[in-house]
Amino acid sequence: MSAPRRVGRPRQCPDDVRKLVVQLHREGLSLRKIAAQMNERGYPTPSGKAIWSHKTVDYLLATRHVRELIDA
């Protein structure tokens, strides 16, 4: 019997980036401040772009993979 098929796109964001965004979110930083921190640290966005925006952070926080980290 084959493994169950996964639904959706595969995760594109490295674990260290996801964990850092969650950590900053837990510290109470706003979406804009998290984006600024990610830009200052030189992390590319999950799509590979150089500049983070508050919307990028918002979308990342809404993903299943990040929700699992937040809820843990």
C-alpha cells in the first residue's frame, strides 16, 4: 500500500527561518518589526525574494507548518 498523498505545496521556508519568525512573534513584535528584523539579518523570504514585508510575515504565520510551531 502506498503512503497517503500530501495535499498542498511542499514547505519552502527553512526551519531556522520559521523558528525565528515564531520566536519574534512570541516576543510580541509587530509584523512590520518582524519583517524589519528579517531584512536586517539578511534572510530571504520563503519565495526567495530579498525583502520581507509585513504581509510576507503574516502569510508565513498563517501557514500550517508555522501554526504547528506556534501551537506547540
